[in-house]
Amino acid sequence: MKYLILSDVHANYQALSKVLQNETYDEVLYIGDLIGYAADPYLCYKTFLETGGVGVMGNHEYGTLHPDVLGRFSENARKGILHTIKSIPPEYLTHMATLPEVLAIDNFVLCHTMLGNPLSFQYVFPENKESSYLLESFQKMKEKDHQVMFTGHTHKPCIFKEKEDKTIEIYLAHDGDLYLDDARYVINAGSVGQSRNGVPKAHYVLYDPQKKKVSFRSMDYDVKKAAERIFQEGLPEFSGQRLYLGT
Ligand SMILES: [Fe+2]
């Protein structure tokens, strides 16, 4: 079984459709933030449902469902969520409300952020290896016997590995294959629709549990068209400009 694991699509239909049409996989799994920021939440949510609808809640889905928390978002993020609310039909909102915080499959688990309190949407960046949220996630994985967690939220692809002495090693992830040993791993899949690692492409991972193989991938997509759609919809210019920069 080869899973295509996508996080932080952020309503970028150009990036999402390019990856789905050009990658080979058996099933698609989504790690949250399918919507927000960019122009096409309707098409992205529709595609999500058409490709199986298996995924977890991100903070932008949570904000769409609970507009009372919008004060916690940046102005650009808030405008993207308000655009989402007016763009998608009520039945999609009903479906969105059923998304779990955490989803376990085989020996791995999906969560948009960390496992201790997923709906608090804490950030653990690659430089935060001593983060208590990260340590808590490894503890929860041990309790449930999960070897791997796939996460997103920071838009920075990276690998957190728990060593035998329980300290954490961090690797920034670049395109390539990683064969897992018996350690536990928290793997950030990066962002499909709003790269922030300086590489303006769609970032994602493939996972084959039988081979214990995680493949980090990035793919070019039509950045110009995605940015133009953002400008057409009257969304913040910065949300379009950053796609060219990958920041
Ligand atoms: Fe995000």
C-alpha cells in the first residue's frame, strides 16, 4: 500500500490537482488545512471528497467552523477563512465538522499539530526539538504503539526521530527516500499549497508501511495561475506573492 500524504493545501487547487494527477499512489490521506488563504476552497474540498475524504481537522477548518476564534488568526488568514465560509456549501461544512483531530491507520497516526491537545494547534518548528509538545506526542505514540506520526501546520518538511536515549534528532527534509528503522518518528509533510521552506513547489510525502519507506517529494505547479486566482478573488496580495517565493 502506498499512501499519498498531503498537508496544508490551503485552497490552492493548481497545486493539489497537479500532484493528484502526476503522482502514483493507492490512497490519499490529508493532514488538515485543506482550505484557507487561497482562492479555491470549494474545488479543493470537492476534490478531497472525491479522493476518499480521509483526513484530520486543521486550524483553518476549525476557524471556518468556529468563527468566534477568528481573532486568533492573522489578518491574511482571517480573510482566507471568511472567503472559505462564503465559498463552500453547507453540506461541506457539515462534513468538515466530522473531521477527527487524530486519525490512526495501521502503525501510524495523522494529526495537524501535536497529539497532546490537537485543537490547541501548537507549532513545533524544526528548531524546537526540546518542545514539550513534541515530547508529549512521542509519549502518546508510545502509549498507543504508533511508530510514525505525520503532521503539518508549520509548512516546513522535517523529520523528528526519537533516539534510544529518548533525546530527539531533527533533520530538515529534502526530496528523497527515508527507510525507517525501529525508532519512533514524527514526520512533517510540508505544505502542498503554500510552501514556506524557500522552495516554491507543492511539497508532500509518500508512505509505504510494508517497506517502511517515506518519500519526500516536491512538484512544480502553475504558481502564476494560483496567484492570479487569489488576486481575482480580492484576497490579500501577500497570499499570492508568497507563492512565488515559497515563504
Ligand atoms: Fe497551514
